[in-house]
Amino acid sequence: MSAYIVCLSINGGLPLFTRKYGELKSVPFALLASLNGVSMFGDSHDVTLLNTITSDCRIHWRDYHNSIRLIICLSNESVSEFYIHTLLDNIFQSMILLSGIDDLVSLRHIDRIKKDMRAVFPMIDFLLSGLQPSEDTALFCDVIGGADIAIYPDQSQVSNHLENFTEAVDSTYGAVFVAGRIVCATNNWWSLHSDELSILSVYVYTEPSVTMSDTPVFLPIKSPTVPFRLVICRLTSIVQVAVLCGPLPSLPEIQTSIGTHWSSISNILQTSQALIPRCIPPSLHIDTSILGFVLVNCQKKRVLACMCPQISDLQRESRGVPISRRIEVLRSFYRSVVGSILPASSEPNPHTAEIAGSLVPDHPSHASLIHQASETFISSELHKCYALKTGPYQFFGMFLPAVPNHSVREISKRTLQILLKEKHNNLIKS
């Protein structure tokens, strides 16, 4: 799937940036102006243009705070409007993260904002790559909302060191990431809005490989006008610790604290790297018919995605289905059933465009029905997919095609029980 996105100012129609995904030619400025002009013409007649469909593509317009307009053109494939809205909202909140809401609403310094947007490009490119994911798009937080996690048996030890470290840098917001997945975090980090958890995870995952970074960030919901310092320290090649703090302590002082609080468990941090890409400990025995699964705790805003439930799956073409294909199937399955059959786990977004004084109806009307769907499945010649909702949990599994339909349900329920029963899995439990 290919996509092209442009960001413009609503009043002047000035382009702030354009990005594309896939093999596409650059869109001429005249065409961009026409797409914006159509929306402006509708506004002048009290008509809000939301989307249109042609024979080979779809175009969506989405406005934010009567200041920023995002226009996305993508190939005409089975992606729900709910997912497209989520994608555009994530892109806008990525802009807030590094620029703040005040500058984006006022647009008094266009040139400075254009310069600031360059730092957002890695995040935007990652979000667009979710339209056709690969092994490099292993996170699911952007499509689901919340944070990707990995289950680590020594999580309690890492958590104790994290608490001491965040206290030493005068903060209560901290998290340890392994390849973009959280293995432990402080309570205040988990208290952030699901979109903030998602955007911060994407930022950490897409950050250049540096030893330390110190970046002013605006939390889109909690603090869109006053910046925090986001300090990220690389403990190993794929293990990072991130803290949100104030102007003190200085970066050299934080660097000293790194050695004080983390050097004693360097061997544990090294072994945590073995979690990737499975994200579950070797002690967990998953049914061999499962090619991959995603477990969502809607209440705690956490996502456990495992594309290699068996050790043998670490081989590139294991069981005839590469990891990239499993990611693509499960993301597509999630996008097709959540928002149309199962309720979304994401929280309302205060930055969603206002239409005639009310929020755009992102959440489907089925959520108000007395009898809500709790299970659904699809079956093809190459694989089967099954989704189960029970309590605060949503389970999405991909199975071998030879598994009987009636067995898929029982295997899914049994796998969910195994994942929640394991003593090390408190990170995903409610």
C-alpha cells in the first residue's frame, strides 16, 4: 500500500511538510493547492469535506484546532476510516510532541515550525510504514493505542533500579525499553494517556542510535503547552531507559547517575535482549498451531505482540510464514475487526477535529448496543485468524490453516489463560 500525506495551514494554505510511503511520484504543488482548495470551498458553504473515493485511491481531510489540515491520499484498499483517523491523529500528536500546541495553533513562525517538523519525520515515516508493515514495523502501539511490552522474568529487579534512578534524577516518570517494548515503568508513566504512551514509544523506537539524548517534549494531552525534558540513555545496543524530568539535574549529573544505578545489573540488561523478537520468556509454552498473537489489556493500555511463539519461529521462513507476513496479517486483522465488530481500546482524543461543535464519531455505533460482539474469525487457504474479547482483554491470534474452526476458539481461550496465569506476566494483567 502506498500513501502520500501533506500538512498545510488552514488559513493560508501554506505547506508545512509532505511525506510519502511507497513508490510514488511527488505530488505537484498545483494538485496540493487544489486538494486544499476543495476543502476551503466546502467550508465557505458550511460543508465539511471528510473524504472521497476514486477508482484507485482514497483521500481524507482532517482539521485540527482550525489551524492545521492533514490530507492523506492512499491506495484504495481495505483500511477502515477509524484506522485512518487514528493514523492522522498520531501524526498530529507527533507534531505536538516536538513543537507544542501553541506554535501549531498560532502559526506565527512558519519557517521555525517547518524546521521543527524535520525532527518529526522519522516518527511520521514509521507511522506510515504501518500501512504495509515489515519486520521493522514490529510495534503495534500505533494502531492499537497504548504501549508495546515485553515479558521479562527479572522484571522486578529492573523495576527496583528504575525506581531508584528516577528518584535520583528528581522524576516520577520513567521506563525501560527493549527494542521499543517496555519491560518496566513507573506508575506515573503508566498513568499517561494511551496516545502519549504510544507516541513516546514510537519516539524512543525511532530515535537515532546515540548514547544519550536530551529533548524538550510536549505531552499532547497532559502538557501540550509546557515542555518536559525527555532524557533517553542507551544502556545496551537495544535497551534504553527514558525519563521525563524538569530542568534539573543537568545532563552530566544524569550520566553519573546512569553508572551508579545501572552498572550493577549490566548482565541482566544483556540477557533481556534475548526477549526480542519473541517478547515472551522461554518458559511460556504456546500451542504449536499459533503463528502469532496480540494480547491487549484495554484497561491498562498495554499490548503484548508475539510473532514467534515457538523458538523455531526465529528462523526466517519458519512454517512457511515469515515474521513480516505475520505482522501484516495481524495488523490487517485488527484494523478490519476493531471499530466495526469489536470496540476500540483507545481513549477519546481532545485534539480530534470538531465538526459543527461535536467530535467526529470515531467510535462505532455498535458500542451502544445491548448485545456486543465478543468473538469473530476469518478463514483462508493460507491462515486463520480469531479475535476474542473477555473482560478488559482482547486476544487476536493467527493460526495454521489446517486447524479446525472449532479448535481455534478453544486454543485461543487456553492461550489467554496461560498468558494471564504465568507469575511473571503481571505487566499485562489487570
